[in-house]
Amino acid sequence: MSREELAKFAGVDARQIANYELYGAWPKPETLVKLIGGLGVEIQDLFDFTETRKRPLVSFQERLVNRAQRSDRGVTRRSPPEQS
């Protein structure tokens, strides 16, 4: 199904669908319901509700501390890997 066909069936703008596909944007719940209807599937067909979280939740404060520690070491997410 093309993006334009889905947009027509779901009543959603095709540019919104492109944002979801290309840029990792997440639809609002009401838009997700429209997309599911447009696809003619059940929500269980799109998501795996049996998977469990593999790593523990990290608090916002812990993330700030981790980010500061990485920054102190000169490590950023976009830093290229060190070559040996």
C-alpha cells in the first residue's frame, strides 16, 4: 500500500505518514487509531505486547549524572569510535 493510499483510507495527511516512516516521529494516539483502521489490522498485529524490558529504567537525575560523566571524559554520542 502506498503512503498516499494509506493517507486516503485513514484520513491522515500523507506528509504525516512520511514523518513517521522517514524521521521516526510517533503519531498521537487518535492518529494511530486512524492508521490502524486504514490498514485494516488489529493493534496486536503491529505491536508485540509480550516483550519485557531488558534494562532497568534510569531516572532523569541518573541520566543527567551519566551525561555529565561522559562529557567530563570527552565522550559524546556522536564521537567516532577510538581507533587502536
